[in-house]
Amino acid sequence: MLSTYRFRLIAYTVLLVAFLTITLVYTYIYSRNVILEEAENSVTNTASLLNGNIEMEEKELLHYTEIVRDDLRIKEYVFMIVKVGTDGEALASLYERHYGWLPVKRHIVLGDNGRTLLGSEHQDLARALVNHMEVSGKQIFYMQSGKGLEMITWAPISYQGTRLGVVALTHVIDNVWLKKHQQYSGGYLFVENDSVILLSTLPGAESQKFELNDGLLEVNKETYQIRPIVLSSSDERIAHLWYGVSMRDLLAKLERHSRIVLLLTLSGAFAILWMGLIIVRNFNRPLTELIHITRAVANGNLPVMNQTQEKNEIGILSNQFAEMLQALREKQEEIDRIHQELEESAITDSLTKLHNRRYLQDIFPRLLAQAQRDHLFLSGILLDLDHFKQINDRHGHLGGDQCLTHLSKLLKETSRANDYVFRIGGEEFLILSINDSHEGSRLLAEKIRSTLEQHPVAFKDTIIPLTASIGVSHGDTSLPPDESLTNLLYNADKALYQAKTKGRNQVRMYIQMDELEQSAWDYGS
């Protein structure tokens, strides 16, 4: 009886049901003990994340402040007001033109004598700034105002070695700010001062008492786990920021999780029993496995099938089927390898093994999107070997090919790992490079030019010197990819043509400014 498929299937099904039931029951009991602890850790971690977000906002606001402080035009206008005695209208106009876009609530510029040079309508901010600087040199602090809890960063302004005053910018922590940060925290935010809730994302919590008992807060007969959010201020007189989660929500999650685990336990046990009976009724597992594998093969899949040690008819059939699957997998791997080689050859230049123009059309939209997303420059460095026709005439096409492969090797070695190098025709090559400034692409182009000049080609006991003319332009992220690529190649070609007409072996950079096309910089050896 033990050798029959029916008995084996019944025994395996019972064992599997027992194992699943024990596992899920243990999971149910264990999860009840863990979920509250995990919820408490989650509250603490979320508060830490909010702390990190606030620190980033503080650093961002301080960065904006230092940008305004370091602007030479701002310094000159402040100097004129402080030393010459001009009015602040020109300074206000300059700020609005150049920095009115900054995501700040208020701005102010104070002279060293306490005089308000910009933002005279913010006298409360001026007083708070003066009072803070008298007791602390910290460039980030908070104040409580009618707009809410304000984050303030300041930086000193100096011109030609003379300190003129300070500039300060503010963010405000109000109901809008609280609701924005609540979206990803999943709990509630509270602004508290003197044990009274001033602002909160919890409806009806404002003006309620704020009294903690072992990290718990009771508001409107509900209990919340509370964690502090640290602000860059040691002044205990200003408001404090807190993060909390409803205990009722936590208990509801626990109850919901418990029901799900119990439901999974019952459903799993029932499903296994039901399927076991179906399999037994259909007589045996091996035939069912063969059916499933046959269907998988018909759907285009080639699953792994282990051979069996059983010597009955079904075992022999299963082993033959497994051998057939292995042979099919080997053939499929060979087909995939050949297909991959064909795909690579379709986008690769056969001589230089660089990317070809077809791959340029494929990769350019992704690089343009990356540059647009990260606010970087997508540069096109167009390179053309000087006097290549003379090299072909003098050394033959084999010599010319040797020069091209030599150049392609230097381009790979000189460019960075994230640059893309293309051969787009004849002796013409293109490098796509993403940089944080125009200067980066210029330096890379100059490095390529210099390296090529210093490394001639050895061909049949002959040294062939090589130089290149290089044109550089940048992709316009405001255009669609096809238009941007056409524009980039057109402008790079114009810069390349200028490099050739100016004597070759040099780099020319093309930049479009104020709708007037011009070569902004000229570089070359």
C-alpha cells in the first residue's frame, strides 16, 4: 500500500497541511507580540526621518542665504547704501529680479549698525535677528511669529574686507507645512508652546493642553505616542515640534493583521486539503507535473525538471521529458547568445567597436531626460581627424584603419565611465557627456585633443602623427529629443568647422545665448 501514488499523496498532503497550520499559528502568535514593538520603533524612526527632513530644509535655506550673500551685485548695493548713503530701492529691485524666485517666506538685510537695508516691513524679524546675534553665532535659529514657527538662517555680508551687515531668509512652519509633511509620515504633527497645542494636523487639537505621560499624549479622549522633532534652537521660550501616532490606529492594525493571519491559516489549510484530494482523485502527481510542464513549454517557457530514480513507466517518461527539456534549453541558450551578438553588432561599429549612429538615436533621449532631471548639461563633443584623406593616400586604407582604431582606443581610455563614444561616419566621432558645467565638457575635449597629439600611431615602422579638430555644444533640454539631438549635432559641427578654419588641432565650444548663436569660448593648441 505504501508504494501506491494514492497513499503517498494523502500522506504528503496531511503533512503539508500540518506544517502550514503550525507555521501560520506560530506566525499569528509571534506577530501579536512584535507588532506593537515595531509600531513604537516606526514612530521613533519616522520622527528621526522628519528630523532629517528639517535638517535638510535648514541646510537648503542656509544655502540660499549664502547664495544671496555671495552675490557681488548684492554686496556692491549694500556697500553703496552703508558707505555712500543711497536708498534701498535699487537693492530691493535687484533682489526681486534675481532672487524673487527663491522658495522663502521673508527676506531681510541688516547693516552692522542695526539699520534695515532691505525688508523694512519685517521689524519683528529684524529685532529677533539682532537679539539672536547678540547671544549666539549660530546661523540657524527659530522664532515664533504671527505667521507660525519661522525657521531663520543668516549670513554676514562683507565687501573688500569690510563687514557691511547680514542677510537673513526664512521658512515658516504653519498648517500648510504640517499637512505637507504629514502626507508621508502617516501620523500627526503638533506645534506646542507652554504646554498648549498651537498648531496641529489633528483636527480639533489646537488650543488643547499638551501634557506627556511616558511618551503618551491624551487629546480629545484619545491616546497618541509622541516623539520630539529637534529644531536647531536652544531657546526654550519658542514653540516645539512633535510627531505622534494614534494608539487606536495601532491597535486597529494589530487586530486587522490578526484576522488576516487567521484567515490565511484557514484558507491555506483548506486549499491544500482541497488540492490534495483533487490530485489523489486524478490518481498521481507525476502525470500532473508532466501536464504542467507541457503547458509551460507550449507557452514558450523551458522549466527545469529533475530526473527521478523510479523505474516505472511514468518515471521513464519523466526522465525522457527532462532530457528533452535540457536539450531545448541548450539550444535556446545558443539562440539567445547569437541574438545578443546580433543586437550588439547592430549598434556597434565593426571597425572601432564603438557605438554607431543607430545607438546614438536610442540612447540620446535617456541621457537628455537624465540631464533635465538632474539639472546638468548634456555635452556633445564632435571630433574629426585632421588631414585624414592625406593619411589614407600616403599609408593606404590599412593605415587609415589603424589610425581610426588607435583613436577609438584613446577615446575609450580618455573618456569617463559614464560617457558614450560613437563613430558616426568616416573619421568623425562623437562623445556624449553629462557634466555639471560647460567647463567640464571643455576640459574633456581638451584632454582628448592633447592625448591624441601626444600619442601618434605606429604603422609598418612608420610613425603617423595625429591631431583632431573638436567642436563642443550642449543639448537643449527644452526641446524634444529628436530636435535636441539635431540641434546639438548642428551646433557641434559649426564649432568643428570653426576649429578647422582657425588652423585645426584645437577645441571650439559653441553656446547659444539670447537667441544669438555665437562661439562663446575659443580653445586650442
